[in-house]
Amino acid sequence: MNKRILRHIVFWVTYFIINTLFEFSWIQSFIPKSNHEDILIQAVLTNLIILPSKLLFTYFVFYFSIPKAFNKTLNSNVNIIVTILVFVASIFLHRVLATFLLVENPAFTNQVKLTYDNMFTVSQLFASMLDLGFICGVAIVIKLFRMQIDNLSREKDLSKEKLETELKFLKNQINPHFLFNTLNNIYALARKKSDLAPVIIMKLSKLLRFMLYEAEKSHVPISEEIRVLEDYVEVEKVRFSKRLHITFTQDIDNQNQAITPLILLPFIENAFKHGPGEMLADTFIDINIMLDNGYLLFVVINSKEAKECESSDRKIGLSNVRRQLELMYTEFKLDIENLSDTFKINLSINLNKSAAV
């Protein structure tokens, strides 16, 4: 059964039971000499016969008045007038049904004299107005509460979807840049007719396979992330040959620790691009990765031209990866030291504190 229909059934059954108990108490005080079984039957019949008037007005407000008010598809004054007219009609139906039941029921007529003449007295009309208004008001409050919850849930889903879209966009910004640099490496080797070109192409193939099939995942084992870094370093080492000194140290206590794919690569790519990529003299890059009980410490230091101005590419790349870190982790710290002849990245992440994206 549809959940919405089930909720409506539960609501009306609950209301019916509660209202029947109230009706039972009222009838018992009105005709105290009747036995309890007859009074209970009378209370049930009373609620059943006047229920249509309540359903009419409640569902009119639910599926006409409120939607028209929220969507503004009908002039507000017209909506109010129509709602009042339906309310009056519902009161009229409520009085007719209730009076018919009382007048035609021997249990009442034997105790007191009831006629159709007092069907529309002020007190009776006021009682019907309260009866209709109460149940409709309760139903509206519940509906508005559910609408608020649904809106909050929808906003949360939209926010999550927006963040996921932003994350994919940020990853796609990095990948073409990485591919462009690596193809430049292969081009340089091809011009030299180097026998290493096929090896580099194979490593590039492995990198691209990872980017196509693994990078879309929210997390991968850190061993796979490090393998990508090692392949990238090997590609770059061939390009810069003997004038580049690289150290790559690792101290990992859990090779299966989950990490966001390609979150570390931009830092190493940045070190190559703005270190040996822009220097003719001997240069160095030091890479250190430590993982202890889910806490990652990642340090990259590269030499650079003295007093080199930071390029816009570097600014874009690092701001990009910083934003990815914000989206993926709730606990991280990224420190950047841009000194006269060295550039240092110091990143610490609690990999156990992933964000909701």
C-alpha cells in the first residue's frame, strides 16, 4: 500500500477512536440511564455519520486551498472566498447529518425531545464549526510539518548533489592537466628516439586506467594511491634524467586504509612543474608519506628558482585540491611554505573523518 495512503488511514483511525471516546463520555452524561454498549454504538454511529463533512473540508483544504496558496496559481482573495464557502457548506452538512442521527434515534428521543427546529441555532453552528475546524487544523499542522521535513530533506539532497558535482568538476580539472604534462614527457622522449618511450607509454596507460575506473570512487586503498604516485614519479624521472634527485620515503601502518583517489597527486605534479620543470640547474624533490592509525602526514619539498613568483597555474591547482580536501574530509591541515629557493607542502589528514559527500 502507498505510504501516503497508509499515513492518512492511520491518522483518521486514530482520530476516530479518540473522538469516539469523547463522544461516549458526552452521550453518557446526556442519557445516563442507557447501558454502556448502546452508548458506545451510538458514539460510533455519530462519528461515522458526520465523518463525511470532516473529510470534505479537510481534503479540500489539503488538495486545493494549500496548494493554490503555495503555488500562487489562484488569486489569494478568490482562494479565501472559495475556502469559506466550502467551510460553510461543510458546516451545513455536519449539522444536517448530526441532527438527523439525533432526531431519528430512539435512544435520544426517549430521553429528551429533539426536533429539526434547532438544527441551525447559534450554539449548534458554533459547535459544528469547532468540530470541523479542530480536525482540519490538526491535519493542516501535521501536513505543514511534513512539508517542512520534506523540504529540509530535499535541500539536503540538493546540497549533497551539488557538492558531488563540484567534486567531480574539480577532479576533471586536474586530470587533463596531468595528462597534458605526461604527454609532453612522452613527446620529449619520442623526439630523442629514446627506448624508454614505450615504458613511459605503458606507465601512462596504467595511470589513465586508474583515473578512468578508480578515480570516480569515493575512496581507494592507500596502497593504490601510492602506486599511482610512484608511477608518476617514474615517468618524470625519465624526463629530467640525472639533474633531478628524488627521494620518496614511506611509512605506512595500514596498506588498506581508505583515501580519496588522486588527492595527493596534484602536490607532486606541482613540485615537478614548478621545480625541475622551470630550472636548468640540478634540482631535488623530497616526498615523504607517513600513516599512523588513520592519520596521514604528507610532505613534499622541491627546489625552485630563487624569488620565483607563484604562477596562476599553481594558485589554481592548489586552491582546487584544497577545495577537494574541504569536501572530502572534516579534519585536515594544509600548510604551504613558499621560500626563496624551496617550496614545501605539509599536509595532515585524519582519514577516518570523511565528510558526507
